[in-house]
Amino acid sequence: MARNRQRGRSEAAEGVVEAVDGGLAELIPDRDRPHGWTLLIDGAPQSHVDLDDPALLTFEYQRRLGHVLDLAAPAGRPLHAVHLGGGAFTLARYLAATRPRSTQQVIEVDERLVRLVRDRLPLDPGARIRVRSVDARDGLGKLRDGWADLVIADVFSGARTPAHLTSTEFLAEVRRVLKPGGTYAANLADGPPLAHLRGQIATAAAVFPELALAADPTVLRGRRFGNAVLVGSDQPLPVAELTRRVASDPHAGRVEHGKALTDFTGGAVAVTDAAARPSPAPPSSVFR
């Protein structure tokens, strides 16, 4: 393991650039961490990984997803988790480090990206992480009913969530795979006027009776493009503790739920397969 890490850094001290199925992938070394790397696809930051400290989450949205993972069950209890979208496997590594013996399925359609990450940022061979290179919805459809404690959706193609992963039909498949009391969490990206985000909340509300949304207040006010983490379940969510954790992050966020979240949707309607569209493309200034 250490030998692979050193090889990756010595061969490409200034980073790795490689064409993958989804565009141009870059692995940029973290100047402050000997074995830290940031993954970019076509210039858009996707993941940060520290091979020496897989429990470290640095991206805002990944920290919020990490809070959801922490609160999905009592501390340390192994979970069955599905990751739709792999990136650099940051959250799968995090769950393996914080909840040993967890069983995880990573579904990442970009086979060349999977090979690149496995080669340059190898997974702990003791972690129970299986990676399948298929479409997220197709892969989800092959999982048995009630298998997962967690389903995490973080799927972007060209910095946009594909249309077929934004509908009630897709979320019905997610709920089928979840155990009773299981948790769904999605990384969503939108900007003013937040039509996509509002529509995704309405879509999730048609499938999950309990919802919460965590995001930067400036994103929720429609002042800039950014990420929001939507959480759903068939059981009450730990909203108070999630709110406390999100508010205490280095980049503090806000959590909306209940009537405030319903009001935030502004009358948006649930999205079906027939009307689904990809999430909006981020403005070019976002990644400068």
C-alpha cells in the first residue's frame, strides 16, 4: 500500500492527467498532505482523498454527506451502503474507516476513471468495497429489495446530474433497495433561480415522507451556484443533531426541514421520467 502511494507521488509530482470516459481526469497533489489528492474532471473538482487519513473530508458537500453517514446508525455499527457515483471513492473510504466491516457497493459508470483511481489511489484491501462499472440506475436495479442502510447519490456527467437520476421512478428504485428506516442522501447542484433544486425536493417528497436539506445559506437564498445535500427516509431524521453538525462546520451551513422546506419548494411539482432534464450546467466562473 505505502509503495503504491509513493509511486503515485514520485512519478507525477505535479499531478496525473488522463483521458477517461467522462472527460479529462486530473489528480492534483495536496501540497499540505503527503498522500492527499484532489480529483478533477474537465476542470470541475470532484473529490479529495487523503490516503493516510480516509476519515478526513474537506469538501463542504462531502462533509455534509459525512454527517448523514455518521447519523445513519449508532457510532461504529457496520452498514450496507450503496454509492451511486464513485469519483475517488472518498465517502466509501470514509465509511470503511469510521464503520469497519461495512459492506459497500460503488456504482460508477466510468470504467477508465475506476481504473485510474484504483491504480493511483488504491483502496484498502481489507475494506469490503465492491466497485461496478455500470450505469447508476441499471446497477441499482440489480440490487435486492431492502439490502441497503444507505444510498448515496453523487452522480455528475459533465458537471450535471443525468436526467434519468432525477425522477420519481428513480427514487422509487432507491426506496425499494433501502431497508425500512434506511437513509437516502443526494448531492445536488443548482443556482438561481433554484428551479432544479426545488423540483428535486418535490420529487423526493413524493417518495419519502421525511426530508431535510443542508446547504450554504447563500445557495439557499439563490445568490450563487452551489451544492445542497438532500436527505430522505421513511422514518424521522435526526434533524437537530444534523443541524448542529452542519452549523459547526468550517464553512457553516443551514438545515431546512418540515414546513420551511415545503415552503422553500414554492409549489414545484415532482419530476417523472417523461419530463426529466439534467441538472443545470454550472457557470464557468464557479471553478475559477
